[in-house]
Amino acid sequence: MTRIRSAKRVSSFADSVFGEMTRLARLHNAVNLSQGFPDFEAPQAIKDAACAAIQAEQNQYAPPYGTAAFREAIAADFTRRYGVPIDPDEQVTVCCGSTEAMMASIFACIDPGDEVIVFEPFYENYGPDAILAGATPKYVRLREPEWRFDPDELTGAFTNRTRAIVVNSPNNPTGKVFTREDVQLIAGLCQKWDVLAISDEIYERIVFSGHAHVPVASIPGMADRTITTGGLSKTYSVTGWRIGWAISPPALTGGIRKMHDYLTVAAPTPFHDAGVAALSLPDAFYVQLAKDYQSKRDLMMDILSRHGFTAYKPGGAYYVMADVKRFGFSSDSEFAQYLVKEIGVATVPGSSFYIDPAAAPQTVRFCFSKRDETLHEADRRLARLSVTSGDRA
Ligand code: GLN
């Protein structure tokens, strides 16, 4: 066999499902409710700040861990909202998206042979991140309709080999917002077993009425055993800027910074200033953001229920999981293929968020981070599904 071939570490991974569904959406001219990105504008003030930074020749490498002003803004914002003191010099690392922040954190803090607990369904990167670090992911199920976990199952997942647990709330793909009780249980187990929490809180600002975001680091005793990842992408509708961060206990920051430096050197320079502008938007911006997303969530739920889906109402983030068994396809992937090719709506098959697709419920994920017109167009197209599925059911 030739040696000009991919290394074993990548050959077990599938291609990312998000990029593939967006490619299919373009190919079939479908309404793209698959990959999670908005089709509406980012706030003018932050675009102006990015353009001004480019014009002011901020076009060379940024300080590897982020400019002082941006790190200070990230730390101050977290402290103001959640009451957790953060030292920007010792605890904040600006990365190329929270995807990189998560990977740099796992690489920096997990050894081969360790176990990492991951809730399933999971955002697709967590499994490969753990595996690339030589660790074994251990999955704990979130179960529809409310995507609760079984406390006994979670408790039973912790062992002497457990090094970390990955938490993601508000959750992608389910929209579950972990309750204070959930987070406290996780925190108690982390303390009992001396385990690190790596908490992906990228959707922290997209939380609907009746729910509240509880950062893992805000639970007493957790600040020195939690890495919180976040970023600009979802809150400010700039997924293409690739600006995220890790907030870590000082003892772990050096490792994360080394990983980050070797992976990417630094995040794109002009967006550090834009990040400062973003984090100084008034509270009214965030109130409006959550309100707008809640009305999109309600619109999406209404569309899905009218077209025969059993959709599980999310408490946060910008996705809805919907059961598709009744449409009579052999798998959710087949249904998603049919939907993008024949109906003209792109989604993500829910089974791709599970380690064993055959053991997953048959669902698809709809992203509602779209203009109302886009959602209305999806509504019109899905009307054809009701007719065809009527024949099948
Ligand atoms: N976070 C987005 C999603 O879940 C995009 C992910 C990606 O493209 N890797 O759809």
C-alpha cells in the first residue's frame, strides 16, 4: 500500500455534515436550514469597527492570545453578568472560533487514555476532538421530548479515568437549556471525581422565556475546574469571522495558549477591535436578540406542526429537532436527502449527532436563524411534503 495516504487518525472520521448539507442546499437551490448561520445582517457598529481596523493597517498578526483590550472586554463582560472574577491576562485566550477554543482546550488538558463524558446528541466536533487527543468519549443520552438526562446514568458515567466532561448549554442540536439543578449535579460530580468541565456556552445569549443560562463556572467550587468557551459567531451573527475564546483557570491557560499558538498563531487581527465594539453594545441589543429569536422559534414550531412534524420546542440556541418517523423513510438521512432534493429544504439529519446512528431517534435538525421571509419560503415548500407524505403514511 502506498504511504501517500491519510493518517489513521483522520480516516475514521466522516466529513462534517454541516458543510455537506450546505453544499447540497446550494446544488439543489434549497432553502438552507441546515448549517447554523444567520442569513441576516450583522450589527452595523461591529462591521464598521472591523472595516476601520483594516483601514488602520491592523493587518498583521495579532498578539497570539488576543489584544489586551479584547481580552479585558471578554473578562469584564463575563464578570459583570455572572459574578465570576476573571483575570484577562491569566485566563482569557482568543481563538479562531469557539471550535478552535474547544479543540485547544481538549488538547491542552486531556491525556491519551483519559475518558471524556459527552452528552448525546452532541455537536459533532466533541467526539473527534476527544479521539484526536487519544481519549475515549463516553456518551450520556439526552432524551426527547425535553432532552433530559438520567441523573443515574450521568452519575454512573464518572470513573477514576474520567478527566473531563463537555457541557453545551444552550445545547446544539437540541435547544435544551440545562437547569440550575442539572448544572449543580454536574458540578457536584466534577468535584467528587476531580474532573474538569469544558463548557461550550456559545449560545448563552439566545435563551427564551422560562429558561435561564447557568454558566458552569458560576457554580461555587467550579471556577477553578471549568473552561468556558464562547465567541462572537452566534450572538453577533458573524460566523465567518472565526472569533471565539476560552476562559480558563490560570493553571490551564498556559497549555491552552501553547496549543492555540501552534494550531493557528492568532485569530484574525481586525476582528479583535470589532470584538471590543461587539461587547460594548447596550443591553437592549441582547434583549432584542433573544426576543427576535424567540419569535423565529415560534414561527418555526408553527410551520413544523402544520406540516406534520413532531418538533421538540427548544429553550435556547437556534435549532429545532423534529421527529420524522411518520414520513416513512428508512432513515433520517434518507429523509433529509429527499427534503433537500425534492422539497427544496436543507436540514441536518439528527442521527449525525449520535455515535451510533442506528440507535438514534429518527429526527432532523432545522436551523431557524433566518429571515422571516426565508422561513416563510420553507413553509411554502414544506406544504408539498404534507401532500407526498400523506401518500406514504
Ligand atoms: N455550529 C453550526 C451548526 O451546528 C456550524 C457548524 C459547522 O459548520 N461546523 O450548524
